[in-house]
Amino acid sequence: MTATGPRITAVDTYDIRFPTSRQLDGSDAMNPDPDYSAAYVVLRADAPDGHQGHGFTFTIGRGNDVQVAAIEALRPHLIGRSADELCADPGTLGRDLTGDSQLRWLGPEKGVMHMAIGAVVNAAWDLAAKRAGLPLWKFLADAEPEWLVSQIDFRYITDVLSPQDALALLRKGRAGSAERETLLRANGYPGYTTSPGWLGYSDEKLTRLAKEAVADGFTQIKLKVGADLADDIRRMRAARAAVGPGIRIAIDANQRWNVGEAIDWTRALTEFDPYWIEEPTSPDDVLGHAEIRRAVTPVKVATGEHVQNRIVFKQLLQAGSIDVLQIDAARVGGVNENLAILLLAAKFGVPVCPHAGGVGLCELVQHLSMFDYVALSGTTENRVIEYVDHLHEHFTEPVVMRAGHYTAPDAPGFSATMHPESIAEFTYPGGTFWAADLAADALAAGAVARTAVTPVTAAEEAAV
């Protein structure tokens, strides 16, 4: 403890990559070979409690080094900052980071810099919740509505959601919150699984995993589509046969189509009763989504994992472009901006079904949905959190699923802390896994090169 109170003394960053492309985990029509990765940050303070703030943003491999560099660029805003003030008012940090004019020029409030800001802001919320001794969902649900409103940047959205509107929604959401918290702790929050549906999986693997999902209690699965229509028809037929008529099947094109293609392709799959079509076109095309929605009803339109900020979400809602809003815990500027997006969805009465298909995203986003249920929307009707069954073992507090439901976390913080051993093994390129892997690749390349330049003897030529 210093004379002026604890300060942020270090900002550690890590380029962490997992070789998921080798089993085609995460594969889809737009991203055929993702290596699920985290640009990871740890805020260290000199407080005697020893708590650290952990955060990250999700990428799929190459470019993670660029994302880490963006986080590093925020270091001057962090070193020396009062830990007490940071935890009492994370919103100020968010405004300072998005307000850095020279870095803002690279956005504004979108792209690599905004994702970096989200990682740092989420780390601040992790630290705040840890110091309060509460899981983040509970930390938010117990907060006074006035304080929550103070955390939100309402710039550019007051034409739809004013601070007074937000305060009224949060005050209304507190009614019955204790009862809902009890139900949440008893029953969990409903999830759906994408694990059977990666595009690179065989039909046999799809069928096996779809049946296992139903046996595990999931009432919705999701399939990746968009590369080849005949393949999608065959895979949808297999999935529907595996799960039966009572299980929802969502489909996800990962931005693959033009507007007209999206309409035609979705209509071609309607015989299998898809519940929603996700990311049918560019995430920036507000009016395109509106046109698709009008044309493919009753199939719902969902998007959000690549929506850049609260302003685009506002427009999607204003234009009636979506039936399902999909927040991402790490794409936008952290918890603060996701609070704004949850409030926008509540204002329009649109259900929120978060994206959680990447490393650590399940761990993070469960907190946001649970807060929304307990203290804002007050319902889980037609609301589910995406679940994928990989990489949870690298976190100290991994998600726990029971009967297709997320169990409410009890550990203080944002569930963002990775095991030190995982960081040491999968940091790129110097972690133990990658160092050995890259050395093996170099050795193999050298052997190929030596073979290519070794002259062929007359005897060897005659033998051939």
C-alpha cells in the first residue's frame, strides 16, 4: 500500500493461441481454419489483497499479435492509475480510452482498438468484482441503478435511449430480482450448443454430437451453413433426423452471403424448420438485414457477434432488422458498452442470445445474461447462451453446464482468469507448445530443403 493508496503497477499482455484448426473445431463457411486465440491482459496492482484484473479479446489466430499491440498502446492510461478509483468507477476508464483522440482516429469505437479497449475495460471489471468478493453478474445485479447508469456512455444513442430511460428500465428490473436470483441459482440459465455443427465435421460426427446434445439436456443446437447448398441440405437433414422435431436448430452463415443469396438460401432450408438464420450478410448492413428479415419470416434473423458498437446495435433495432440480438463480451468496449446494448434490447423488447463460440467467451458472457435476467429483462423466455465444448479447462473457473443450462458462477470476478500453466504453454511463439511445434516445422522444412538439393547419383537414377 502506498501513501496514496494502491495503484496499477503493471500491464502484462500475452498472445495466446490454441491449435483448434487441426481438428476443424470452429470451422465455418467464412473461417475454414481458425486457431482460437486470446489477446490477453493482466492488470496488476500493489494492493495488499493481491487481486489482479484479467481480460482478453478473442481472435482466430494470425493477427492476434496486432491485437496485443493495440492493448499495449493503452498502457499509458493504466500505469499509476488508482486501483480504488478504477474499481469504484470503471466507466471513467472506458471514456478515457475511447476518448484518446489519436487512437480514436483508428476507429472510432470499432475494430482492433475498440476490441483492445474492451479487453482492458473487462479486466477492470474483473478486478472490481474480485475486490468486492462477488461474481460479476451478482456485482452488477446488486448495484444501484443510478450507479449503473453512470457507467454507460450514452453518446450517439440518446435519440433512442436516454439516461432517464435506462434508469426507469433498471428500476423496473429490480422488482422480483431476489426471487429470480433464487431461481437462477437453482436452475441455471438456458444454453444451446454449436458443438455438433462445425462445417468441417463429417455427417457421422454431426449426427453423434447432435444426439449427445439432446441427451445432455440441450433444446437447441446450431449448424454452420453457407459454403455449399447441397451440403447444407444434406447436413440439415441429418441433424433434424438426429434430434427430432421438438429441438430447435439454428443456422449460421457467418456473413457469407449477399442479401439476395441469404434470402434464397434460407428459403431452401426451411423444410428443416430452422429457428434462426445468424449473420446472413455483412454485420454492417443494417438495411440488408431488415430486407432479409421481411423475406424469410417465420425464420428469425440473428446477428451481433461482429457488430462494432452500441450505435450499430441501435440502428439494427430502429430499423427492425433483427429478431435476436447477439452480444459479444469482447467485441465491443467491454462491460460498460454491453450494459448499453442490453438496455437498448430491453427498450425494444428484443431477446438477447449471446455469442460465445470462442475461447473464454462462454465464461464471460454468462455473467452478462445472468445480470440481464435477474436485474433487467426479468425473463429467459426465448433466450439462450451459446455453448461450445472446448478450451474451458484453461480457465481457473470454467463454465459448469447442467441439463443444458449454465450454472451461476460463485467465484468472485468475471471468470476470465487463465491457469498460469496454460499461458506458459500456449503463448505464441515462445510458449512450450508453440516453441516445440515451430521447431518441428523448421526441422521438417530443413529436411525437405536438404533433399531437394542433394544430387542424385548415377546408381540412384538407374534404380529409379
